[in-house]
Amino acid sequence: MTDQTQIFARVQYIRDHTISHEAYYTQFVTAETVLFVQNRLGVERLREALAEDEHLNAIPIKEWEALAIREISEPQFKTIAAAPNPFRARIPFDRVAAQQAGELVSRSTLVCIAKRAARMLVEQHSIPQAAAAA
């Protein structure tokens, strides 16, 4: 989604605090991510949710998780101790960038990617309105 060539490492975000949450998660958002979020939540709902709460918590976390994650219910995964609640990403994102950043894709990572895509979508749809008002 961005023209970024440098991948920000997870350690830059988590430990060093040299990049923002926004910059870190933006690198995983693709055009497909934004379209996926738009098709499921819609621009107007996202705009309203963002106006109510800057972290988009007006939309319940269970809904963000349902948007981003698909639970795996196959019996063979139920017995794996390391993954008691296995899941797969439902939301498309830049997996190569995530791997290069050293990101272990977790449920919270996927929700952060979805929320970042949502913010980007609202920003994209606000630009023409701002230009028209000028």
C-alpha cells in the first residue's frame, strides 16, 4: 500500500521505540487489506467509529477478531499444546513484510493491521471532502 522500501523491524517498534505504531503496522497493509476492510465494515461506519473513539474501539473487539481471524476447528489441531486456539489470518496482508520485520503474526497483530487499514480507508475518503471544502 505504501511505497516504502525499508522494512521496520519489530524491535524498532517494541524495544527501541524509534517508530510509531502507525508506521509499523502500515507496512503490512496492502490495497487488498483496505478493500477487505471496506467491504466488511464500510467507510461510513468506520468514520463514525473513529469519530467516537480514536482507537476504533467503538467497534467491539470480537468484531475486529472475526474480521481478521478464522478459527481452525480441525481435530488434529485441538491436541497441539503450543496452539490451544489455532487460527489463520482471514484478512489479507503483506506476509513478506511481516516476515522481514520479524513479526510473529498473532491475533493482536491481525487486529492492529485491520484497524490500521480502516484508518487509512477513512483518510483516503476524507481527502476529496477536504479538497471540496477548500
